[in-house]
Amino acid sequence: MILQKSDIPYEIFESAPAIRPVGAAMVFGPTLAPMFKQCGIYDEFVALGKKNESINVLNSKGGKEYSVDFSDGKEMFGEDGYILTRPIIYDLIYRQIPKDRIHLGKKILSTDQDSHCVTIRCSDGLEYKGDILVGGDGAYSVVRKNMYSDIEKEGNLPASDSLPLPFRTFCLLGQTRKLDVTEFPDLAKEPCQFFSTLGDDNPYAWSTFTTAQGTIAWGVIEYLPVDATREDKDYRSTDWGPAAALAFCEKVRDLPVKSGGDKILAIGDLIDVTPKEQINKVRLEEKIFETWHHGRTVLIGDACHKFTPAGGVGATNAMHDAVVLANWIHALPNNASAEEINQAFLAYRSERMPWVQEAFKHSRAFQVTNSKGYLGKMIRFGAKHMPAWMQRRTAISMNINRPQVGFLDRADDTGSVRPAPQISLDARISLSS
């Protein structure tokens, strides 16, 4: 979407034969507002979402433990935060890209690069060449796998990057059909009604979100025992697919849900009004990789840093990656040398890594808040009794980085908390002699 606003030619290769966005809700703070304004989609983004003013944390009996308040977001950071469903935000971005730039059914099998170009080879037998390959293909990135194989052959791959992705939780996600307010009265309320519940005597935490489309997005997280952390090698095909999702549904049907009405509802009631193709079981990995680029190949999003959804920072950080990387690519001269490309990639990682580490810290904190055991209880107690000055400081650390596209007209940012300095706003590639 950002490159479409530039004079940089690009092609997108997607392994799936069709775009089929699934999932529940996505949380967006104010940090993406400037870029969305620059790309001309902010007003539609707001219209499609529900303002997110708070998270209400409940106990397993439905009683309110505490709230996390975001109502000062616009004054502090220029705009409010919003919650949108995953299919809606996918569609909004997808519509900004000419369809002839998107090549579906292009499963990449291997990559190869030299000082002049990078080549991808697809399962349909075709290959494509370009100057730069951006791997945004998720936590189990094929681009990363091929890139790391090359680095390992050179003997330069950090030990931590060769380890599999750890995961401590499973998650069941879904979105109901459009409901009437008589079925779920909280749908009539203007801000998003965001409830997060932690089970007292079970390994689950669950959340519900009202949407602007009159649906309920919901999710249930199952926490593995502390001593049972699993890795990619533990993957079994029986853990996934429709049958596994259905089995998960049966385990969590009785978890209570707050609807805003007198009728007592449970997750099972939401499952019953959710199209089966909108229910997915996923595992929630977390890891920051050390190596983000090699030669003419570079990684963004989950391919180089995977967050659990507990902190709602995964999609936001992937988009921040895109902004910063686009700025550094735009700074490259025509027919850039391998050395100049490497310089741009080094600058990109250097700019993004501190923010990614900060986001990872917040994501971990939110995850532990919902976890079992003594530490989770202590953090929830601290959150419940957190003084206003600490709440403000936490909000600033999560929202002060509001990057903009350097080669587009600057978007107004009226927040009283000014955005952090952004090196790539004036990106320049300079090679040392």
C-alpha cells in the first residue's frame, strides 16, 4: 500500500490461491493514524471500526476486577484507538493495491541471490527475479528459512535464530454473524465493549469485542502448564484443522460471557451463531529473531518478530516495519549496489529493533497478566491499583512511536505527547569510503 504511493515497482507473491481472511478482532492504537492518513484510508478505517476506550477485566463470575482506560488517547497521541475485525482491515488494505500486482497461488519453494539480483522459485515451476525480496510471509516464513540456510552455510547464523519457535498457548478465534441488539444488548453501545476474563479454576482466558458491523469477535486462550512449553517440533497435524477446532469448542462452551443484558450467555452461545469457516484454532508463538536481512533479502512482521496477541501489538509493529523499510528503500539510488542495499537494511533494523523489543516487553506483560500462578496475580494486583502517573507513563511508552512515510506529505499529529524522533523520515544512504 505504501509502495503504491511511490515510484518503486513491486510485485506481491501470495501462496494461497485466494484471499480468505479469517480471525476475530484486531486492536489498533493511535500509532498507525499518521500513516493511514498519508495513504488516504484513515476516514474509512474509523468508519469501519469501533472506538476502543477501555479494556474491562472480569473474574470468572463476571464481576469487574478493573479497567484499563484509553479515553485520553486522542488528547495525548492525536487520535483514538480502534478495534476492527481482521477480515475488514484486510479488505480495506487489499482494495488499495491494483490486482495485477498480486499473484495468488505462488507458493515459494526456494530463493537464490547474488550481487545482481534475487530469485524466487515457485511450486508452479515459474521463477521471478528482482532487486530486493521482502519476506512478510509470517511466523513460519519460507523466505526466512531459505535465507537462514544460506547464512548457516556461511557459519554466521546466531544460535538463537536456529532454535524453533516456542509457544505456550493455544487460541480459539471466531466472529459471529450479525446479531440483533436483543441478542447482545452491548452492541447498541458506541464504544467497543471489550471484556477480558480470566478463569479461576481452569486454564483459560477469554475475550469478547463488539464490532461496528454488529458482530461479536471472540477468542479463548488455553495456557499450557509452565513446565510444558512447546516448540515447533511438537507440532502434530491432529492439533489443527476443523476437527481440532470443534474439539476445542466443546471444551470451552460453558465459559460465561457478559452481553449487557439480563440473559446469561456463554462462549457456546457465540459459537452457535458463528459460521464454522470463521472459527480457527491457532498456536500463539513468541520470539524476536536476531537476523532480519542478508544480501538482497529482508524480513518484516511475524517473519522477524512474533508476538502473542495478548498485547495487541503484532499487526501494528508489522505495519511500522513497512513504513520504516519503505522509507529506507525509497532512499536508495536507482540501480542500487549490493552494498547500498545492505546499508539500507542495516538502518531499517537498527531503527526498528528497539521499538520491537519495547513492544515485546509490553506484550509479555499483558500475557502474564492473564496467566495463572503467583506472578499473574501480582501483576493483576499492580494493574488494579496502578497510580495515574504510572498509567500515563505506560501509555506513552506504548504510543509515542508514531512513524510516518518520509516521501509522502506529513500527516498532522496534534497529540500533546509529541511523537518520538524518526530517523527514516529523512532517510539518506551514505557509504563510508
